[in-house]
Amino acid sequence: MTETHHSSQPRQTYHHGHLHEVLVKKGLEMARSGGTEAVVLREATRRAGVSPNAAYRHFANREALLDEVGLAAADQIGVVMREAVAEAQPIDDESVAVSQLVAACRAYLDFALTEPGLFDVAYRISDTGLDALNVDRSKAPNLPDSVIQDVLSDREVTLSDRVDVRSLVILLWSVLHGFASLSTSGPLRGEKTPEWADRVLDVIRASLRGAIARA
């Protein structure tokens, strides 16, 4: 007699929109442990307990899943930055905005160093660029540049001459991303990375004090 074996883990069923969220969540789990290369659409479907065909109704291919996972990871970075902004306390005679921005920058670097897999996939958002990101901000309202811009856009923040909000946002984001990349996957990896992070933040604080007037 031939035995028929049944899987002990029956496939799950999800509401159409819910499955989309589940697949992104599974993608984030894979990214956390292995970065961009670990995110595979078929593996996401296996972890979700659904068929590949069900997944393809939401994501045409791996690239599409990576874009969504990357956006979600970048939003997570922004969330911890917003939390740091809310808890920031001014030191010495610096403005509230400077303290908030330095706190946000520290949160960004801490995230990159403690969650290198998620940091890696966060900036794997294909060839979209900032213009396309702007279209998708409803899905990720806490992107890092949005957090920085929100602090700088406060009506009580006064910038020095020849400094504008968008340029300062790009400058800070570039410095943070550059150092974080060098520290997580480049030549600055090592035991002294936290020490270098503190030095970078000191430079950022000094630069911001020159760019933002005391409130």
C-alpha cells in the first residue's frame, strides 16, 4: 500500500493586503540576519507558508520585494531617529535643534552598527533616487532625511547665511551614510568603530553649531 504523506504545516491563507505585509516582514527577517543577499522571494513565501504563485500577485520578482523591504528598513532607521529627537536634551549653550540633530545622527549610526543587515538593505532601493522615494513616502513616513528635515523646518530654527534646509539635510545624510557604510562593510570595521563614531558626531555637532543660530 502506498502511503500518502501530508505536510504537518498546512499552507496559510491571508487577506490580499495582509499577505503583502507578511512577505515584507519575512524579507526584513532575512535581511536582519544576512543583508540584501539573504532576501529571496521564494524563501519569503516559504516562511509565510504560501505558494510562490500567491506571492507573485504582490511582487513581480525579487527586485520588487527588495525595494519594499529596503523602504521598510529605512523607515525603521527613521523611527529610532525620531525617538532620539524626542528625548534629546540641549547641552551647554547650544540650540535645541542642534541637540536634536546630533541625537538623531547618533541613533542613525547606532542602528547601522547594531543592525548591519537591515542597514545594508535599507539603501538597496533599486534605481529610484530621491524623486521616486518622495512618491512612496506614504509607505515610509520616517525616512532619515525626512526626520532631519522636520527638525530643520521648525519655525524656531534659524539657519546661518548661505545655508538652506535641503542642502544641510543632504550634507548630514551623506556624512552619516558614508561613515556607516565604511564602518559596516568597509575599512573602518573594527574595535575602534564606536570611538570613530563619537569623533564624527563631535564634528557634526561643531558644524551644526555654526550653521544653526542659538534659539
